[in-house]
Amino acid sequence: MDPKLIDGLRAIVGPAGLLADDVRRKPYESDALAYLKRIPELVVLPRDTRQCAAVMELCARHRVPVVARGAGTGLSGGATPVEGGIVLGLARMRDVLAIDPERRIARVQAGVVNSDLSIATAKHGLFYAPDPSSQKACTLGGNVAENSGGPHCFRHGSTTRHVEGLVIVTARGDVLDLSRPRADPLGLDLVGLFVGSEGLFGIATELTLRLLPIPPVTETLLAIYTSLEAACQAVTQVIAEGLEPSALEIIDKLTIEAVEASVLAAGYPQDAEAVLLVEVEGSEAEVASQTRALEPILRAFGAFELRRARDEAERARLWAGRKGAFGAMGRIAPDLYVIDAVVPRTKLAALVRATTAICRERRLKLANVFHAGDGNLHPNISYDRRDQDELARVIDAGHAILRTCIEHGGALSGEHGIGLEKLEAMEWLFTQDDLAAMCRVKEAWDPEGRMNPGKLIPVHTCMETRSALPSGGRA
Amino acid sequence: MSTRDDAPMTPSALVDYAKSLDCIHCGLCLNSCPTYRLTGAESSSPRGRIHLMRAVAEQELAPDAAFVDEMDFCLLCRNCESVCPSGVHFGAMMEHTRDALVKSGRSKPRGLVRFAFDHVLRKRWMLRLATRAGRTLQLMGTWRIFFTHLGKHGRLLADVPDIPPARERRRMPALTKAACDRRGAVAMLEGCVMPELYGRVNRAAASVLSRSGFDVQVPRDHVCCGSLHAHNGDLDGARALARSTIAAFEPLVDEHGAPAPVVVDSAGCGAHMKEYAHLFASDDPWHGRAKAFSARVKDFSEFLAAPLARDGLVRALRTDAPGQALGRVTYDDPCHLCHAQGVRKPPRELLDLVPGLERVELPYSEQCCGSAGIYSMLRPADSLAIFAPKVAALDETGARVLVTANPGCHLQWDTGLARERRDVRVMPLAEVLELATRPDGRVTASRPASGGA
């Protein structure tokens, strides 16, 4: 690294905001997908948009690649550092700037932790709906980058539906304020374009987010099944009958065992093959009528027991168990590969069967947790990254599962993003023309290709797109 | 487990490698960690620190000064253990690493701390001498001159509270009889620093136990449980003190000859004493004795909230709304009570039993106050920064009394609130209950004679 760059960055963010020694850079070598790693040249932790813009401007001058990072809880390698690049961490930008209860919006810095926002807005009777399982640690900026989901996105939609405005620092260090109240909704929806761009366009530093009123009544049901397939079929039927619970989550036996052994023990029955967690929210009448309609369907597919959370504490426990499922699997092996697979909701049972077979063939330990309502499965494969052979089998299984999703008319990611993990799979789903279009959008934001390079869009596609231009290179 | 002094210290011995593999790198611990919240640097987070330990063990990283600093920066509050779905034993890992860093000469314990660990905390007469000398210097007004002359070491003493007069430092009697119908017998830990600085808290706890119907026994020859040693890189010292503690309490029995519960009014000590077994290898005979001993250890609040004692306490409580005199009360969870012992409800339940007491919740009450044993003395600037949001949270509650259950937190709040000029009293739970069960007519909770800082 150029010492001038280091001094310049330190002058912007102060000594505590620049991590340059081996020990302090080391933890940034990966996100929660630990088998992909590279130590960043530097880690820079700005405090606000102004500092962030100054950092980006300096990096542009030195032509240094930049990878943005929130809390590093991502599961697709989106925050894995890149060659010769720095990590721009937003963890010190954790101020809730304003809450406007009348307009039901909040303005926050990008490093605010997802669940901290709902805690801050609770006194106004409002909450922020997208609730990824890592919500107690992940940042809202990271949620914007990945267009994160969560159990309750079945009803409320994923992050993109909750972002009203953004302040973006561009690759060159310009500040683009897309958060002013717009009387006129016409014009290009740049905010919509930016959400889910996985750090390829720029850095979102301030977010204006929609809040929802906390529903007056919430009912949480736990349906207990003797087979995973039966639970899947129940979900398919619930949706077919047009019911609208706010969340439909399936948890299988192995996961139940791991969760019940942990501090997050939720009281899931350990003799079940699968449990289905269903939540209904709304007015008292709505909840009552939905629950009445749900119960016979859940039982029709073999739920041998149906429990209702008696109070807020029990409800919170049921959810804490579900959301700690990934971490709880640490009891089984040192690493876990959380696959993010999507299929049409009618194909849930078929995919579960295929996944089980794929893992059995490769002698891998599989556990299943999924946002069944969204058709979003998380087959979880336990492994040990020190065992190269096992790691290779895990990656191979991941590919096979993704190919199966595509065959069933599904998608590559429900909520974790593409990152590095699924880069090559992009070419299985998209045509060269699709990918070329994505490259052109990327180049409009980041002509030098310094923003999280090598993620989301396969690099060679971009190079082919460029060489096809009349100028034979960069426009 | 233990590392022998004569064995060469390889980098992998610096780390409890097997435990480090329990971490699955999910990151759910990050936001629970006070040092990560302060710096935003992942090397200061639990996941980051485990990652560093594992990297040292796998020889990807040198255990240099920066590594030692990140290990020392940790408060050992163990908030991360409360949120870890994978059940990582972070506290034990950190104790192992700190001990190994000191043994291998990579971390130098500060001279005064070393001296205190090796000599003062182990001998009652040394403790008494130290506090007597300290009190004399404080009364002469030469305290500040004394510690500025000590230079770097003196900083450790800058925040030492006013040492109370001798009558408050008198030892507890070996036996305090139940003040009413006897329900049972307990043994109580008097502790090392507690009787010197907070003897009145010990006496309050004993009074409450006695008024609730329990004989309270105190082993006369016991000094220190060794928790400060374990947390600060001296596992050998901690083991020696654990053995002497177990031996001192083993003979104390109830009226049926069964081992008496060991009641502890200091959360840091109680947490450590409940985990004595992990200091000894499983084939060490002390391992079994430690397990049996730990099963007897109960926090003061935990013991009193259980049905038998609770019933006795309820009978002893005054009925003339003694809680009213206190004004609004809030409770701050000591880390080693909520995170290390999982005791959250009992202190709240006991406060709610006091007639006339108005209790409100303190936001983020499970976040560390920055006291962390001797951390506030070793790293005063970091400790202050970690304390700051706690004051802001307290302001939100409008409470007049802040209740805690650990001497370190008590001290941190006392000095911190005096510095921030807040008119809020800090009271240990034992003192609140003592007031509420006091048989004579007075319920004016006056400040202790020695006053705050």
C-alpha cells in the first residue's frame, strides 16, 4: 500500500478508524462464509457520509478497489476482501438520525444494527419489518446491499419494499442524495436499482426506511409433524387456500436437536421430524379468523400436535430458536454451509427430496431450515473447512442443489445474494445478453470497476461486453 | 487445560484450540460486545478474538503486541455467551489465553497487580494493612500525592474509593443466628476486598438471611476465591485459591449435617465459584470436589428467591411500604450474574416483593458498565468510554436509586455518578432488603458514613 494513501486515510478517519496491522486486519478476511478468505490491505472505518466520501475520493485517486462491509454476517462472500483492495467498514456509523412517527419513516446511518432500529421505534408503536435471522447483529446497510429477507418478508416483502431513500457515496467519492422527499414519483428509480446491488455500485451511507405499525395481535403456532414432507405439503396447501400468515417456517429434526441443546432452547419437541412455525398478525378478528382457517389445514397433513405461544416471552423464545439455528449448528461441526435455494412453493417437497439425495450421495450431514412461505430453502451442510476433501464435496453439493432449483423453475438466491459463492451459477440461469446488460449498468455506476470487483457478475462477461463495444474498450 | 511452567510455550499452547472450533463464525455475538460497540473493529469482537486465537493456534498469525492488546481489551463480561447459539465457552478460552500470554512472557502483568495477586489478596493481614495505610493517607489528604508519585502504577489507585472507617471494616462473626423461626443454615463468602470496602454490604446480606430464618456461618480462615486471578492471567494462583476455598467451605454444614448452601453477594465471585471445576483436569481429584462445591454456590438473590427463603423473607418484610422512601428504583444486571450465572429474574422478583417499591427497567441493563473486576483500574480510559452509555440509559429511567449486586459494579457506578454529578444513589440489593426488613422504625436510607468519591 502506498504510504501516502495510508496517511491520507488516517487523516480522514483518525487513528482509531484505520486498521493496518496484521492482527486487526485478520478478522476481516471473510464474512460468515468462512471458507472464502483474503486479508484486506487496510480496513477503514468512517464515522459519517463526509468521511466516507473523502475515503472514496482518495481511493479513486489511488485506484484502489473497495469492498464495503457491515457486520460481516453475510453468507455469500459479499464482504470477502479482493486483491489489492481495502475494506470500508460501516460499523462505526450506527446513529439513528431521525424517527418521524407521523410519516412512519426513520433515517439511519448504514451501520445501525437491524434489530436496534425496531427497539428505537417501539415507543412510537412502529417496527422495521425485514427480519433476517442475523438481525441482532447485521447492519441495515448490509441488508440494503443484499436485499435481505427474513421470516416475516413472506407477508411484508424483502428490504427493497422498505427503502424510501438513500444517500450514496459513489465510486469517485461524490455524494448522491436520493433521500429528499420527492413530490414527483416520476424519473428513474435509482433507489430501487441500488437495493440488492451487493456493493457493486457505491456505498449507501444513510438510509430512509419505512416503518410499520406493530400489529395489535400476533398469534404464533407451532405445528409438529412426523415427516418433513408433510410439513412442506401443509405449507403448499395454506398458500393454495389463499391464507396470509405473516411467516411460515419449517425446522427439521437435526436443527431442532442443535437448537434445543443451546442457550436459545425454544421448547421445540425433540421427537418431531419437523416443526412448522406459523405466525398470524393483525386485528383480533383477523387473527382469530385466520387461525380458525389454518388449524384444520395444518392438522390435515398430519400435524399430531398444535401449540400456541401463550405469551410474548414464549413467542420470543420460539423465534430466537429459529433465528439462532445457523449458529446452533456449531455444535455439530466447526463450519456450516448455509445454502440459499429458491423454488416455486409447490415444489418444496420435491426439492427437499432432491437435496436429501444429493447430500447422501456425497456423505454430507444435512439439516433443513426454511422460509417455506417464500419457497426459500436453507439446506444447511455441516463440515470442517480444514478437511479439503469434505469442503470440495460441500461445494459440489451446493452446485447440484442450485442446478436442481433452476430445473424446478427456481432462482439462485432468496436473500443471501450471489457474492463470490454463486458467481459461476449466474451463467446457468442467465443468458450472455442478460449478463451483458448487468455489466453495462455496473459500468454506469463504477466505470473503473473498483467497487467490490469480481462479485455478483462474472468478470469475463464484463470483459466480453467491453470488447464488443465499437471503441474496443472502455467507453 | 493447565500449561506446565517448564514446557516450552508453542503458539498453539496459547489457545484452547478445541474450544475455538466451536465458533461457527455467524457473528451473532458482535452487537452484544461492549468493546466492539465502542470501536466498531471486529478484532475487538468475540468472533474476531476467537478468529485471532484460532489463527495463532494454526500459526497463521504471530501473537504480537497487538494480539495481546486485543485480548487485554476484552472485559470478560461474557455477554457474548448469552447470545451464542453455538455455546462457545468464551470466558474459559479468554482465561486460558491470558494465562498463557503471561506465562510465556508476552503479556507483562503490571507490578502492583502482580504483587496484589501474589500477596495482598491471599492474606487477610496484608489486606487489612493495605486498607489501613490507604485510609490513613486518604485522611491526611496525601492520597493524591502518593499515587502521582507512583507514576504509571499510581493510575491504578486514582479511582480507589474512600476506604471506610475501621468499624465498617470489622470482620463478620463466625455465626449469626437466625433472628426468627429457623428455616436452615447457610455459609456465606466474606471475600477479600468486600469486607475492606463494602463490609456493610456483607453485614446487610447476613442480616437479611438471619431475619429470613437462616443461621449464617462464615469461615474465619478464608480470604479470596481467586476470580480476579483467573480473569487476569494467573490460573495457577486461581487454582491454589480455589483449593483453599473448597477446603474452607467443605466442613460447613446445615443442622442435618448436609453441606450448607454457599451464599455469595458478589456476582463476580459467585460466577467463578460455580465454575471451579474447569480449573482442574477431569482426572484431578480436585475436579470432583470442585463440582460438589460449585453445586452448593448460590447468588444471594438466587438463594432468597427460592420458595423456602422467599417465604421467610416475605414474613420479615415491613408492611409500612418501606420501598416508598427510596423513590423510583432501577436494577442494573451485573454481567457475571446475568451472563455468567444466568440469574436475571431473582433480583427483580425480590425488589418487587418490597412493599411500596416502584421499579422500572433500565434500558440495556445487561450491557457491561466497564468495571469488570480490576479492568477499570487497568484501562481507565476504555472503562470510562464503556460506562458513558450506561449513564445515558439511567437518565432515561428517572430512577433515584440504582440497585446492583456486585461490588465492582457498585464501585464503578458510585465513582461514575459522582463524576457525572448525578443525584442517584447506588445500593446493593442486600442493602435494599436490609432496609425493608429492618425491625426498628427508621427507614431513612442515609448514605454510608464514608460517602461517595
